[in-house]
Amino acid sequence: MTRRIAFPLLFALALALGACGSQPKTKTYPIQGEVKALNAGAKSATIAAGDIAGWMDAMTMDYPVKPDAEFQKLHVGDRIEGKLVVQDDKYYVTEVRVVK
């Protein structure tokens, strides 16, 4: 009887511990750059960003912008600062501020 109880308990514990290790790790980085294009349907901006220390060298690429209110602030040609949120292989820009 003890074996019939112990095995399911150990199995459930192993699953719980495995789930703890698979939580996505979120990192944030400051981002600065120039908006080169906007895609309203995808709510993304093509940004020519400078180096993002600890994540990527300077490059122009598409970044999703969240939430929608942040996307609405952007216009092609704007110089921006914001926060880049990276979670595993997903990322987005938020807390956007247009700078002069």
C-alpha cells in the first residue's frame, strides 16, 4: 500500500520541481534608437537601435511595441528611448519616450 501512495507523490513532486525550472526568465534593457518604419497591423516598429549592452550589438530590426498606447506614440523618424523586455526568445519594447 505504501508503494502505491509513494510513487504518485514522488512523480507529482518531480513534475512540480520541473515546472519551477521552466519558468521564463525576464530581463530588461534600456533601448535608444530611431523609428524607421511602423507596422500598425503587427503593432511593431522597425528601430535602428544602438548597442543594447548585454543583449545585442547595434542593429536595425523589428520590435513589437506593447501596450497599444505605447505604439500610438510613435512616428517614423522619431528618436526614442524605452525599455526592452526580453523573455526567453520573445521580446518587446515598452515605456517609450520620444526625445528631441
